[in-house]
Amino acid sequence: MKGIVVIEILGISGSGKTYYYNLIKDQLEKQLIKKNKFFTTNKSINLLSTIIIEIITLPKNIFLLLSIFDYFIDIEHKKNLKSLFKRFFKIYRVYFNSRIHKIFINKLMIIESITHLSINSNKKDPKIFLETLRKLYRTDKVVFLYLDSDIDLSLERMKLRGDNLEKLYYSRLRRYKMSSVFHKNLLSETNNTTKNGRVISNLYMNSKLNQKKIYKEIKNWLKSLSP
């Protein structure tokens, strides 16, 4: 996808990724429907073409995901083959859903995809992960909207939304600490320069900030990324 900038919303579970994804989606789609009466038709055509492309590229996508699978697993996933299989299936399902439900406007593709599931417990090179991610997303420009969240606060939010953490609290706490470190390493490796010399950067937001303020910053950032 030449010229497309993929924006992945990133943060540990409970940081507000889905909330801001839905907010961006609702606001952008309302604007698009007002401007383009054929938007719904175009969206349906785009969905069909995405499904066809994902079916055609399935072997390649499976290979790419397997090549970075080690970034997504921790001790608890290595207990048996069933746990490993379930983890890989979850990663592929999240990837596929992100392709189906992407927000696409002005050469910006906004997704909530697989990177938030990364742990990197073996402390592997983030550059390898990013290179593979670009191949998987079929673009040379990937940036992140990063929602930095206090881990204890995120776990409390997960409890409030109904996640059962009674037996998993400490394992999740340990995993999310590793994930946060890795995600910040990815940010430090992710600046893209366009042909005209313009630098396309990530957006870092502290999820403790007022939601309206965060969304305002996100809108301004998206405008700055539009060609």
C-alpha cells in the first residue's frame, strides 16, 4: 500500500485503546458520510476486497506471524502445546479483525491490532519486530498512538469491565510491566521520514489526562499526518 501510513493504537489492556478507536471511528465516519453519499457503498466494497486479499495472503501472513511469535509469549503460554496454539490463534484473530474493522481516511489507516499483545520476555531486538510488522501491514510507514497507563489502574479498569483476574492478577501485572517496556522501546525506534523530508512521528498520551483533552490532541495529530 504505497503512501499509506498505518497508525496502530497501542497500550496495555485497560488503557483506553478501544474507547479512543471507537471515538475516532464515530467522528470520522460521520464527517465522511456528510461529505460523500457513496461512503457506505465504498466501505462495503473495501470490506470485500480486504477479505479477498487476506485469504490470498494467508500463507504469507501466517509465516510472518510465526516469525515474531516469540515476542508474544511468556512462561504461562509455554506450559503446553494447547496454550501455544490458543495464543497464536488469538494473535491471528486480532490481526484479522483489525484488517476488517480498520479506519481508512486520507491515506491514513487506523487500527487496533496485535502489538498491544507483545511481551518480548526474551528481550529480542524491537527493530526485527517492526520490520516484520511493516511487511504484515503491507506498508513502509507504521506509527503508534500510545496510551501510557498506570498498570494497577488498568487492571482495576479490567475488573470493572468484567474481566476475571482473580487467579491471574500477579501474572498479568508481571506481563504488563514487560509489555510497557517493550512498547516504549518500539516508540523509540519508530520515526518515519517521507520523500519530501517530513518526519511522521508517534503520539504519546498519558491516559490519566482528561478524555476530551486526549481526543483533541489525537485529532490535531491526525491532521498533521494527513498528506
